[in-house]
Amino acid sequence: MGRAWVVAGIAHLALFLALGLATAWKTQPQTVQAEAELWSAVPQAAAPKLQEPPPRPPEPEPKPEPLPKPAPPRPAPEPKPDNSLRDAQIALEKKKEEDKKKQEAAERQRKALEKKKKEAEEKAAQDKATKEKALKDKAAQEKAAQEKKELDKKKAADNAKADEDKRKQEQARKEAEDKADAAVAEALRKEQMQRMQGMAGASGGPNATGTALKSSGPSASYAGRLVGRIKPNITYPGDMIGNPRAEVEVRVAADGTITSRRIVQSSGNKAWDDAVLRAIDKTEILPKDTDGRVPPLIVLGFRPLD
């Protein structure tokens, strides 16, 4: 581009000089004025003055001939196109076009950079907001998890306490039942001991061992009657190995209604024990003895093969 500018400048300067010279040549006058003085080297005397003859009468002036028409001026030759000037103009236009394209490209690049910067800022702001939201959600989840953990811990403690209280209550109830059973058993033992001691005037047989005038215990056949009443209700579908005995303590009301039952000595076969308990529950009411009474506490034994 520098070389093109130099060539363009030289071409313009040459054009201006040519135009100036042509204009000066056409406007320069064609006449030349000059003066001269002559000096004699030897002094000489002057000659007598020439007497001029009298003037002749003036001759008639001839009519002036018409001046010839001037030839039309030749058209000025068209200047030959200056390739260097045209190249300089083309180069200048190309330079302007390139500068314009560069400016447009720079403007586009600037706008693209601004857009990219704006998008980056928006993305950074969005990422920051997302990160803050994620942190808040995580904190909320951790707080909720901690609260749930504490609640579960408290609930577990409450359940454990409730289970412990229930266990203590069950143990106290069982101990109370065991004490009551022990008291009843002790009373029966004392009663049996009194019967065994005998008493004059008793109505018992020669082998009677009671202490009362009249026997108050169950008759000899009463236990068999009870077993015969309960055993048909036993349902045991499994196979039995051996002939194990299950002893059951049965509490009965005055009218013979069974109020409770429990295994006092297991047969070793839980299925047989459960079958005996189900049969007692199914029986519901026990028959009365020959004296019209039903003992309040009865211990019965059951064997599958008896």
C-alpha cells in the first residue's frame, strides 16, 4: 500500500506540472520588445539636413481586404489514460473497502466478545444461583434428616421404655399369678396332709388318708372322666414319636366353666402341648363330680397313646 500511495502521488504531481506548462505556453505573448544604442568611436561632422520634397496629394486608400476567417482551433488531444493513476485509485478503493471490512469485522468481533462476556456473566450468575439453591436444599435435607434421626431416636427410646414397662408389667403379673398358684397349691397340700393324717369317725374307706369326717376331694374316677371329656377334642395330625405326657393346670369356676389353663410340665413336643390346650378351650365346661361339685384347680395329664 505504501508503494501504491507513492506512485499515486508522483502521477498526480506529473499531471499538475503538465497542465501548468500547457497553460503558460498558450498564454505567453508572441512579440518580443528590444532596445539598442549605437556609439561612434571617431567624431564626425554631421551632414546637411535633407530637404524633403513637398508632400504628394494623398492617394485614395484601397479598400481593406476582408480578413480571412481564422481556422477553427484544433481540438485538444484527449489525454491518454494514466494506468498508474487508475491503479492508484483502484488500490485506494480497495484499501477503503478493506478498511471498511476490517472495521465491520472488528465491530462484529467486539459485539461477539460482548455477547460472549454477557452470556458468561449470565451463566456464572445462574451457576451461582444453582449452587446456592443446591447448598440450601442440602442444608434443608441434612436438617430434616437430623430431625428425623432425632425423632426416630426418641421414638425408639419411647418404644424401648414402653416395651420395658410392658415387660415389667407382664413379669409382675406372672409373678402375681405364680404367687397365687403357689398359695393355692400350698392350701391343697395342707388339705391333703390333713386327709392323710386320718380322723376318728371319718366316713372314708379303709385306705382313706383324709382328715375330715367326709371326703371333700374329687372321686377316684373323676380325673378319668375329665380326661375322657377333653381328649376327644384333641386334634393332632402329625406323627408322634413315643408317648410323652403333657400336664395341664386348669382353673374352673363353681359351675364347671374353664377360666384358664396352662402347661405346667411340657411333653417336649410343642405341637402336642398346643393340641391339648386347644382341646381344653374347645371343651369350655367340665362335668361335676359325684358330690355335685367341681374342684377349682385341677391338674390333668394327657398322653397320645393312652
